[in-house]
Amino acid sequence: MIKAVFQRDAAGSIFSFELSGHADAGEYGSDVVCAAVSALAISATNGIDALAGATPSVQTDESDGGYLAVELPMYMTQEQNNISQILLENLLLGLQAIQMEHTENITIQTLIKN
């Protein structure tokens, strides 16, 4: 199962997300749930860099069960933050849509950091 964890600050802005595990919804290389989650996450991460002009901190570990952790930079302009929030909220919406159809393959948790 893929576990997605989003962290929001006290104002409600997403500042990081972490994906771990495998969907196990099909054979390796043919798992459409894994492919969809991966495409959404990589697109959001690349968009933060290319469209917002902010380079997020990225950690990966494909060998031990699939892992991606992304954290926004500490200091961004308001415009960079606005663009990043749109991309991250869109990622969350996309993952929630996948979860609605594949509840046994993905869980999503949102934490609020005080």
C-alpha cells in the first residue's frame, strides 16, 4: 500500500509531502495505481522547481519499498508560495481521486504542524 502524508503549517499551507510503499495493484511495471501516483508526485515536484522557481528538498529511495519526500524551501516569495500551494493542493486532490477508486492501494494523511 502507498502511504501519503502531507504536512500543513498552522495557516493551512502544505509545506511537505512524503510517499512510501507500493500500491501492489498489478505486476511490477504494469501497476497503474503506482504509475498514476508517481506521475502526479513527480509532476508537482518538477512544477515547483520550474513554474514557481523554488527548488524543493527531495529525498528518494526506490530500492527499499518506494519513497519520495519533498519539502518546500524555507524562504520563498509570496508568488513562489502561491504557485507551490496550487501545485501541492492539486497533487493532494489527484491522490484523493485515486484513493476513491483504489482504497486498498493508497492511504492519505494530512498533519498540521503547530
